Amino acid sequence: MALKGRDLIGIAETGSGKTLAYLLPAIVHVNAQP
């Protein structure tokens, strides 16, 4: 899945994994910085 700077809005119940869904791409992005 390629992220192109889009704002993602997730509507889900608490504990459904949306926190991880937000944090994982952010962590990958930070780790990819030179």
C-alpha cells in the first residue's frame, strides 16, 4: 500500500486496531527518512 500524503480518516470502534493502523505508517515514514 502506497501512502501519498493523504489524510486518512478511520471510523471504528475502540480497540479495533485503528491506533496501530495510524501509528504503523507513521513509524515506517519516520524510519524511511535519511
